[in-house]
Amino acid sequence: MNKPRETFNSRMGMLMAMAGSAIGLGNIWRFPYMMGRNGGAAFILIYIIMLVVLCLPVMVSEYLIGRRGGFNPFSSFDRLAPGSKWRWIGFLAVLSSACILSFYCVVGGWSVKYLLDSCTLAFSNPHSDYAAAFGGFIGSPFKPLLYTLIFLGLTGLIIVFGVHKGIERMSKIMITVLFVIIVLVVVRSLTLPGAVDGVRYMFVPDFSKVTAGTCISAMGQAFFSLSIGCGTILTYASYVSKQENILASSAWISFFDTLFAIIAGLAIIPAVYAIAYMNGVEPDVSAGPGLVFITLPGVFSQMPLGGVVAILFFLALLLAALTSAISLMEVVVAFIIEELRRSRARAVLMSFLVCGVVGVFCSLSFGPLEGFKLFGLSVFDFFDYITSNIMLPVGGLLLAVFAGWRLKRANYLDELTNGGKLNIPRWLALTIYYLVKLVAPVGISLIFLNCLFS
Ligand code: TRP
């Protein structure tokens, strides 16, 4: 730690990196099928409420802790509450990030494979059995492992170049390309005959599908999608200058992330409706994780210009996954650099090895290790479940409790307003503070307990 810590060079770069972290498989792969299962627009509505009331305050706090602490999660907590046990929350965050990355890179690997396949026109035959092809691929004992490691390798390659030259620069490029591509895909999807029913499905709420489970799913999805609760925002925030407006940045990132999830829905759901009508069958958008990798290839094979759209779509998926994966790996890398005093290159290699090994086990759980269960779940599902439904909400809860109860109110407000330099109205600053101190911890606990006992 002799060299001064790197920082993001511009506000735009910082926002793009954070938005890149938030926008990911969670938006393109998870959000549409969550929505499909939970009543379409009704889910969006609940999601937005969760976002504003519970997640935005947690995000502001995580940002604030990172910027005030100025280090990786472990040391940031230690600096803000010297010598206390709180730093182990920081450690938990690093651990959660590593766990998420370990299964995230498996799906990232699938997107590499599907991008390559779409380039060789693999999705041009309407009579292929795409479900069997997908099942065969993810279940094979060798190929998906290779793609998982390729994806993880790409992630590491970007991080080796550091915060400015690697993360910031690449996020800026990738997020820009991503937006352009996804808009093109939306245009294609919406101009198919019958697409309008898909749009109606997305925006007309069906409250009959809303249950207590919807609320926990919406909260879990919001935590996952915003990248909060496991130190990603905290680590990125430690590279942010003291002049930035924490509240405005957090609001922008949340807004972009939600906007992108809805745009991704518009790219996928209307197309699924249109092609289903064309074939005279009922559209099924609640197909779960298979929506993107099974339903969509079938959809592409039947739509005019489908070959090009497939390439664009899977490229978008890969870019979105990469910008998120770098944010996850950076948490682990920053921890190794600052706590274990290794060079950046060594730290990247170590993270690659650890997440690669766990990732390989996650991937094998779709094939040779299918019968091996942890608490009744396959290795992949286990990591997905414990991170989204337990570690992230618990991490978010602890972050909010720390920010609301351990940091002094004056310090919280001081950091939020950059020492009084920003003119954030006092009522707004106080509202955020009390959302963090009271509403977020109570809300998260209630939803969490409800889920544990039902
Ligand atoms: N938010 C990303 C997505 O939507 C994934 C992600 C990146 C993440 N960093 C995270 C999820 C931290 C939880 C915590 O795909």
C-alpha cells in the first residue's frame, strides 16, 4: 500500500462503472422470468417500492461507508469503527462477493458459448430442440467448465489493468455498446406482429399472483440487481472523489438499473408473445431460468433478421455479465491487495483460482454432480439461494444498522452533504437517515423472518 490508491478519473466513468456493476444478468436473465412468475406489472410495482424504501437507503449507506472508509470493506469498517468486530461484516461482504462470482461466472460462461454459437448461425433452425441442446450443453462434464473459466479469465484480464485503465475505461465502452444494442433488439421485438400483447402483459398488473413470496422475491431481486449488500458498491465508492454527490449518484444508478431491466423485458417478452402467436401456442414467459437460453433461441430462429438479433442479444448478455463480474472480483482483489499485501496481478490470479474452483463445482452440478446436494439444493442453486436470499439481505441489514446506529448522525449527514458543501435540503437528508436507521432494518427483518417461517 505504498502507492497512493487509484481513483475513478471522471464522474461519468464512476457512474458507468457502478451502473455496469448493477446492470447484469440480474436484469436480462433474472428480472424477466421473476416478472413472469410474479404477475408482470404487479411485480414491477412492488419492486419499485422495495427499491425506494429499502434498497436506495442501503445503497446510499454502502456508498457512504466506502467513501468515508476509503479502503476495501474489511479495512473501511475498521477505520470507521477502529478495533471493533464490525470489520468482520466487511469480511462477510468479501466472502459473499466471492460466492456470487462463483456461480455468476457459470452463467457468464453460457453467454460466451451462446454468443459464439449465434455467430455460427446455430439458432437458425426453427425445428431444433433448443431445450435438449441447452440441457446437453450445461450437463456435459467438460465444455461448460471451459467457458466458465474463459469468462472468469476475461474478467481478470480487465481488472489487472487497474481501476482507471481497466475497470473505468472498459465499463464506459461496454455499457455504451450495451445500451445501443439493447435498443436495437427492442425495436425488432416490438415491431413483430402480436408483440403488443407482450407489452400489455408487462404493464397491466395482475395482483392475483402477488403473495408474501412476491415481496421477498422482489426484495431479493432488488438487492441483487443493485449490487448492494456485499461490498461491491462499497469498494467502488472507495475509489470515488470527495466531491461527488452520494445521494444523486445512488439515485441515478438505481434509476438506470431499473430502466434497463424494463428495457430488457421489452426486448424479450413481446418477442416471445409474437412468436408463440405465430405458432398458435400460449406464450410462456414464466419459463424460469430457461427463458433466455431455451425460449429465446427458438424465438430467434423464427423471426425475420433473427440471426443478427441473436448475435446482438448474446453480445449484450455477455457485456452486461462482464461489467458486473469485474465489480464482484474487484471486491476480492482489493481485499487481497490491501490485507494480504499482494500485487494486483497476484491478487487477480488468486481470485481467479478460488472462484474458478468453486465455479467448476457449480457448473458440474448440472451434470456429473447432479446428485450431490447441499441442504437439498444443487451446488449452483445453493450458492444462488444463500447469496440472494440470505447473505445479501443480511449484509444489507448490517450495513444499514452500522450506518444508522454506529456512525454518528452528524458524521452521516456530514458525509452525505460533503461537509455541508452540497445543498441537500435538511428534510431530505434526515429522511434518508431515518430510512436507514429505522425503516430499512425493520423492513428487511420482517420480510426476512416471514420468508424463513413460511
Ligand atoms: N447486479 C448484478 C446483476 O444484476 C450482479 C452483481 C454484481 C451483484 N455485483 C453484485 C449482485 C453484488 C449482488 C451483489 O446481474
